[in-house]
Amino acid sequence: METKGIFLNGKFVIKERVLPLYSPYNGKLIANISMADEEDVKEAIAGAQEAFGIMKHMPAYKKAEILFEVARILRSRKEELAQLLALEAGKPIRTARTEIDRTITTYYFAGEEAKRIYGETIPMDAAEGGENRLGFTWREPLGVVAAITPFNFPFNLVAHKLGPAFAAGNTVVLKPAGQTPLSAYRIAEIFQEAGLPDGALSVITGSGRELSNALLMDERVKKITFTGSASVGKLIKEKAGLRKVTLELGSNSGLIVEPDVPLEKVIPRCVEGAFAFAGQVCISLQRLYVHEEIYEEFCQQFIEKARQLKVGDPLDETTDVSAMINSEEAERIESWVKEAVEQGATIGLGGTREDSVFAPTVLLNVTNDMAVSCQEAFAPVVSIVPYKGIDEAIDMVNDSVYGLNVAIYTESITKAFHAARKFETGGVVINDIPTFRVDHMPYGGVKESGYGREGIKYAVEEMTDLKFITVKTTF
């Protein structure tokens, strides 16, 4: 079985310690993954610090060319990369192709953004004493960025960190999720092929617990960007001190469905939002609040539509839902569902597990204090709850420690903006599911969903410092 080395300053280095990587769907061994140690992390940071001397002076057009070339290579190898995603992440192949398409778009956006990192002029004479002075700003790269990424979008969420970092002129030490190192290695190879200087990107794999202090507490690291759980995000924030941090954390996204919308158009989108990639999406639709006038009809149609989903091999072109990332996660959500039933919930569909595959599950009679509602399920489980009035529904959506994306379906513009004003969240989607995201929009949360924003333009701002310059034009 092939052993993959860590990608360190432009070279793959095979380590003595390795970690076996298994397929989430069938448990077969895919590869042995080298485990980095603290010295490897220090070497990666040193290389990134050295390469920053090149990146910070690289002209904008050259950074754009590298990012555009990465996008071109991705497009030429789309099927190969989608197959890799299906293999290591258990992502259904059609969904995997969509992720590669989005990744291509993300790098194109990053290339475009590299050429428009603007400053602004300041009207100095707007204040007394500012006469005969010119004031303006520009943005400067920070230096070494530590990027820690999750398993669920191992190409596109990595792109949301690498793309803006390189567009701004930074360098990156990337720590990918343990289950999806192969995609990170592959993107490192592609960046090297595209002309990125050696050292500007290193990929270290291994135990996050072993490597975290070396990666996060090194003062040469000027920015930490993390996507993952709220509990880990809090630990990262404690270690970051005054350095810049972007945290994309948990969610239990809610959606309100008003009685004036066409169910035949709404329900297919809701099913997609709840069960895409087995619900392992940060903004997966987890809580559905449906007006009591249409509740029974909605539940019936939703369950029937969800029942039609095909569960199986991620490499099968007809598969809609496949395995969760590992059997431990499937066992966790199984226990949550059993607990909810013991507390009074009923199962409208699913609720069964076979190894790492958890069937698409619909829960009824759920209350907001049940784990399947108030915590992040990150699984193919959705609850459907009735409500009487719009403010009651908004209050139930807001009754959460999270606030990433939420949504409302309604034909009333008044209700839509009323809800948008009252939602306690980073993003509001009107007349679509909260799972909706395009890659240039500002994306991030409030409360325990974290802080900071991704979406290339906004991430570039997070990965640069603003410098102000003023010139007195007369002596």
C-alpha cells in the first residue's frame, strides 16, 4: 500500500510514523499517511516565512496568473479529482463533481481579487488642521497563515483559505482533516505545477493534538483560519492571543416555511438541503419550522420525497446519500436519535444505521432542547416543527447558540424583511434553503458559529493589514 509523505517546502517527505487511511463507505485501506511531528511544523513555518519574502513582493498579475493556472489544471483533471473525493470522503460522485466546479470558481475569484486589492483616499481637510494634506490607504499581506480545514469540502474549503491568502501575498501552512489528506496533497502538487514558490505552501498531516501547539503558538504565524467545531475554535482562540483569527464554526441551520409558498417547488430544495452529503455540511438544513396550516401536507410530501433518495456506493452515479465520514459519527447520531425518541420525538422516516451509513431521517414532535435540534447534528437528520405565527417561528430559530445561515420561504416581502431584521445570524437566505452558498458572497457567523468572514474579497481583507499614509503637500 502506498505511503504518502507530508508536503514540506516543495518536496514530499515520507515519515516513519504513518496513519492508515480507510474508505468511509467500505472500510478498505486507501493509503498510509505520513504523520508530521513538531519539528516538521517548525520547518514548514520557517519555509513559509522565507517564501513570504517572495510572495509579498510578487506583482498582482503574477499572483493572479498562478491562481488562474490552478483553476485551469483543476478543470483539466476534474473527473480524477472527483473520484478522489468520492474515495476518501465518501462524497457521492455527482456531488463531488459539483465541489470541483465550485473549487475552480473559487480560485478564479481569488485570481481576480488579486488584481483589485484597493485602498482609498481620505479627505483630510474634512477636519480642521487637515488642510494641504493627502491621505490614503493600502493593504499589506500579513505573512505566514496557518490554515486548518475540515473533511466535508476538502477541495473547496481549502480553496477558501489558500485562494485569498495567496491573492494577498501571504504564505500558508495547511493542516487538513485526518480523513481527507489526499486532496490536500493533490492541490499542493497543482500549485507547485502552477508556479507557486517552494515553501509558500506546506501540507502537514498527523495528529492535531500533537501538532497544534507548534502550529498555533509560533509567533511567526500571523493569522489562523479554522473551519470546524466550536469547541476546537474556542481552544484556538485562547492560543492565538492578539493575532488575527477567522473561525468558521458550528451551525444547526433553521428554515421557516410560510403557508403562501408553492410546496411542489419548496420541498425538493428542502430535501436537498437536509440530506446532501449525508447532512455533513456546515449549513445543512437541520431545523424546519412549518406553518400549522400546511404542516401535515408538508410533512407527508417531504417524507415521500426523502424516501426516494438512493443510499449507496459514492462511486455509483445514481447514489444520492452515502456513508458518513466514519462509523463513530454514524453511531453518535444514532444515539442522538434514540435519545430524542425517548424524550418524545417520533420518527417519520429512517432512523436506522448500517455500519457508517445512516439512513435519511425525519423527526417529528421535536423540541428545541433535544440534542438533534439544539446541537449541530452534522448528519442526515432533520426535524419538522409546526408554528402558529411568524414571530414564534423566528424565536424558535433564534433559540440557538449558533448563528450561521438561516432562511425563510414566503411571498410576503414585509415578512421576509421582518424576519431578516430579527434573525440572529451571519447570513439570511430568502426563498431558498439556508444551505445555499456561492463562493464570492460574505460567509460567516455570529454567536458560537464564530466570527470573521470568508468569500474571497472579505477573506482578503481578513488576511491583510490596513496601512494609512498621509503627506503634507506644502511646508
